[in-house]
Amino acid sequence: MNLVLISLLVIFGAPSAVTGLTVVTGAVFCDQCKDGQISIFDVPTHGVKVQIVCPTSDGGMQVLREETTSWLGVYAIRLDGAPDLSSCLARVAAGGKSNCSTAAGPPKSLRLVFNVFGLEMYTVDILLSQPAAVMPFCSRTPPSTPPISSSPPVSLPPRSRHQPPPSRALAPMPYLQISACPYQKWSMPEHRCYWKVVTPDTKVAVVFGPVAANRYGTEMTLGQAMRGRGDPYRTLLREATTALLNSYDSMVFPYQPLGIIQGLNMALSGSNRQVLRTALRFLRANSGATTHASCRFTSCK
């Protein structure tokens, strides 16, 4: 909680003792199967507009502020003062730059997390946005049963009591397969198609936040981060970036995106020993030593 508070103070500045400061945070996922619920196929989406709306005395809804989601699908909306948001909602609005904003899921209420030193922090459950069409990998409704033929039935030989019925194995879904690839694999041009949520040109500060920006600067990209070596802090960033890419590529990777971001920021706020220890944990996961996984990359076509 202290790390979150410090990060918010770095981003938004210290709240005035008179007016205060209110921050509303949350995330937007792309409902790729358009089923109205979070599933393993849904991913955070950037470029989506999110609005904070509150009821008016005449029964309408007033927009207080709006913000656009980042590359990680998260948003942070700042409101000066300490307004009463107990009856307000967060909703996905039209007009964003995302390819997944044709339709929106239901709005969600705001939940007060803490109120410290004039800083009020609200969180919102995950909001959903939807693409224009259902993605091809989503399950489809099975085709209707064809009409029964009037031809006489064909008799089949009796099945042996010990013979198991034939079965058809389902093709494995890549996102559900365990995979761990080291930074050398991610740096190869022939594997560029596996960069899904972020790109090599995405800024480190945008992905990892203000604590990382203070250490590595605001101009360093993820592609440059992958070339870091010879320094514990650059090694930490390289392995954290690699772990983040692996977590986006495989749902069963040992670390999840938010945990990786938090782990890097906590290490940067700690001692040199904590930096080395965190870098080593990420390195072991990226090499497959933690889960005995291999890298399933093939050359991009």
C-alpha cells in the first residue's frame, strides 16, 4: 500500500491540504468473444476512453472526467478536491483509438479503498469493451444436425468390450501452453510477431511506471531494455521485460503482468541485494528452470 501511495504522489503530486485529491483507477479488457464476461481469451486493451459519470438532480448523468487506457489497459483519473463519488459510475465511452471499442459492457460502481492525507483512492472492477466481430478462436455454436437419411442403417461389427471408444484430441491453444523464452529469443527479428501487447518501441516508463522512469529515464524503450547487461539494475530491467513478454505470451507463465511490474518497482525501491534477487528470480522463470518449460517459438511468417 505504501508503494502505491508513493507512486500516486509521484504521478499526481502531493494533494493540497485545502482541496485534496481524488484518484480513480481500474482496467479495461477486450471482450474478444463478446460473451459479456472475462475469459481466458480476453486481454487488456489500450486506447479506450473511460468516463466517470454521476447522477444529477434532474435524473440525468453528468460526465466529471474522462481518461484513456494505457498500453497495459489501465487508467487513472484525477479529480481535484474530495467529491462524493458514492453514487458515481465508471463506463467505457465511444471515440477511443482502440480496435476493441465498438461496443461497451455495463458501467461499474466506484469502491473507496483509502483516504489518507487528503488523498482519496477509488478502484473499479474490470470494464469490458468489445470488437466489431467475434474473434476466430472463440467457440462457435455447433452446426444444426443434418436431416436423417432414409437409407437403411448400416450394421457395424460389435465393439470389443476391452476396446476404448475412439477419441479426437483437441488442438492445443498456444496461449494455454506453458512456454518460457529468454531475452535472446525475444530479441531476434524472426520472433517479432510474438510481441503482442507491447512493442520494442514502447517506453519503459509507460509500462513500469514512475519509479522505473526515475531510474531508467523517460526515453528508454523496451527494445533497448532487452540489451541491458553488466549492471544489476539493467539486468533487472532486461529480465523483468522478458518476464512481462512471457506472461503475455503464455497464461500459465509463473508470473503475471501486474506482479512483474510490482516486483520490479519494489526491487528498485529496495537494496542492491533485492535487485539481484529479483533479477535472478525472473531469469530462472524466463529460462524455464522454474517450471521445466521450453521456448516454443518458431520463426514468424
